[in-house]
Amino acid sequence: MLIYRRRPHDVSEADVTPESIYRSRRAFMGTLGGLGLAASFAPSAWAKPPYEGVGEADAPKWFAAKKADARWDAVVPADPSKDKTTPFEDATHYNNFFEFGTDKDDPAARAGQLTTAPWSVTVDGLVNAPGAIALEDLIGPSQLEERIYRLRCVEAWSMVIPWLGIPLADVIKRADPKSEARYVRFETLVRPEEMPGQRSRFGLIDWPYVEGLRLDEAMHPLAFLAVGNYGRVLPNQNGAPLRLVVPWKYGFKSIKSIVRISLVKDAPMNSWQQIAPNEYGFYANVNPDVDHPRWSQSTERRLPNSLFSPNRIDTRLFNGYDEVANLYAGMDLRKHF
Ligand SMILES: Nc1nc2c(c(=O)[nH]1)N[C@H]1C(S)=C(S)[C@@H](COP(=O)(O)O)O[C@H]1N2
Ligand SMILES: [Mo]
């Protein structure tokens, strides 16, 4: 997998950066490339990349301030030759967010009513610095950065989405985990008044939606907490105001509208594993060689697609993010699916 530095869409680096700085940055990034992700460095004056058909959204004041200081030139793991950014329209109208219904267009139709401000996240469990933290304070100490990631759903479709957020590791480090902490557990908001899917008596899920990661997975530089996408504040249907993005795992791990992050000793039972333990595991790493009991995982439908242009592509182990492989060294990925 290639790690590359993204360029603003409509200008080259050389256009906006004095040549000497441009050259030395290039050399600097070349070194960092070998290390995986780059450490943060001084924000550049590069322009925010424009996304077609994406207007400015009403956003909280803190978001606008953080966005002004964002790293649009962050190192992003994606393959620019193969991975075209999915149009905003598709990414915001073909969603899974069962709190708003089970159809792909339910979240776009119904999530608008969700109140996302004020928002606070409880960070608790095996940490030395627990607390209920206002979203702006959770994000505040970090610099926002853009990450363009592939998103591969367990249902065998995929997209490429530019997220705006911070490394999950930043939040975990600030909570100061105790030595017994081994896993991280995440919980989505429960608010049936605004989430019609939570009112259904026939719902599959025992709310809240829960997800989990091993602590070392959560600390991996690719694990990300998003507050925006396509250069704007996160649309509600994508999990506003705070959602997880774990690009090497099936989409259901990337839990939306998070209100609680807990450091725990044992692996948390995640919602989909609870519903169908033979179909959905705890790890849920993207793996073309381990089929879902009811369908193949060897290929995926990359959106946008149509009957005439099905856009079916090969699925890759860890969704192509090879740098996470060492997290699973020696593990039987068929057993730990
Ligand atoms: N709380 C919650 N988070 C969730 C889900 C959900 O139903 N509820 N669906 C998951 C699934 S199956 C996928 S594929 C992704 C979809 O994210 P997107 O709609 O932003 O593309 O969100 C994940 N996070
Ligand atoms: Mo999914």
C-alpha cells in the first residue's frame, strides 16, 4: 500500500509553496513515508480542497475555528490511481445507520432531526482521567486533519471518503489508560424521540449500538475520530457529531454518534456480533479469503455504480491497509473473523 501526500485538487504544491520549502518538505516526507504516517508539522497555507457539490454547512463555532487550522495536506493512505473520491451525494444518501431505519435512504431522510449540539462524550473505565467532556474540548487539543479512506461495508459495497477529524490515539492518550486496560468500548447515543429506529419494537439491535477495538488497534495511527467529511461538518446521516473510522475493518466497526468511550479489561460484545455471532465477529478485518456465511467477500461494488457499469473490484486484505498486518501476526484470521 502506498502512503502519499495529498495535493490540493486544483493547484500543484509548487504553485503555492516557495520552491525551496517545497523541495525540503518533499525530502522530509520521503523519510516519514518509510515510517508510515507522518508526525504533524507546521500547518501550511494551502487552500482547503474544494469538493464538488458540497456547500458550507451550519457548523458550531468551535468547528469553524478548528477547520481554519486544519491540515488539508495530511498524509493520507489511499491509492490515488484507483481510489476516486466517492461523490458527496452517494456518501450521504446511501447509508447504514439503523437508529434511523434499515433502508439505505432512511438516514438521509430522517437523521436531520437529530440534535447534535451541545454534545458531550463520557470517557471512563480504566483511565486515570475520566470525565464527561464537551465535544469541542475532546477535539480542541488536537489539530484537525483530512484523511481519505476506503470504506468497505460487510455487505460488499465500498466508497472512498475524505474525513476530517483527529487520531483516536490522541483522545485515548489524554484519558491516560491504566495498565489493566486492554480494549476500548464505544457507545452510540440512545434517544428514541429523535431516532425512529430505536422506537421499533421489532428492532434487531439491543440499543445502544456498541463497538469495540483492542487497545493496540485503537492506538494505531490509522484509527480515526471524524467530526467532518468532504471539508465540512459531518452530516447527521454519517454519524454526527462524532464517529469512529477504522478503514481496515468492515464498516460496522465505524460506530456513529458516539457518546461514550470506555477503557475496559475484556473484549466488549459488539452489536452485530450479539445479533449473529456466526456472521459477524469482534475483529471484522476486511478479508477477501473469509466469506460471510451468506455471500462472498472476495469482491466489492465500488460506488457510484449502475447496472451498466457495475464497478466490481477485488477486495484486499485489511482493505489494502497493509501497515496494520503486524497487529494480527500469528493470529488465525479465519477463527478471529
Ligand atoms: N450507531 C451506528 N453506527 C454505525 C451503523 C449503525 O447502524 N449505527 N452502521 C455501520 C455500518 S454497517 C456502516 S457500513 C457504516 C456506514 O457509514 P456511512 O453511512 O457514513 O457510510 O456505519 C457504521 N456505523
Ligand atoms: Mo456496513
